[in-house]
Amino acid sequence: MSDRAPKAAGAAQRGDGDAAMDGGGRATQGAVAEDAARAARVRRNAWLLGGCAVFVYLGYIAWMFVNAAGG
């Protein structure tokens, strides 16, 4: 067994960090809200990264078009 398992179990029992649980082992409302906020941030970052990729791709196409027309 790794050293991480007991540490994670101890954090879950104390309610530390992301593993905020109540006495019955269920996630607390704060943990659920943190998970929802994290999911929203991940979605926002995915859209931002996708938008940057599209911008670079279309910019490259435009650059090649300008160079081909002028050269």
C-alpha cells in the first residue's frame, strides 16, 4: 500500500481540501460547489484554448493566402 492512501483517508475524515465529507461519507455542499466551480473553470478554459487554436489556424491560412497572392 502506498503512503498516499492513508494520508488521503485522513484528509477525507478531517474534511480537509477537496475531500470534504460529512460523517456518512457524503460530499458536503461546499465540496459540491467547489466541484461545480472547477467544472465551470475547466469548460471556460477549454473554450478559450479552442478559440486560440481556431484563431491560429485561420491566421495561418490568411498568412499563406497573402504570401501566395503577393509573391
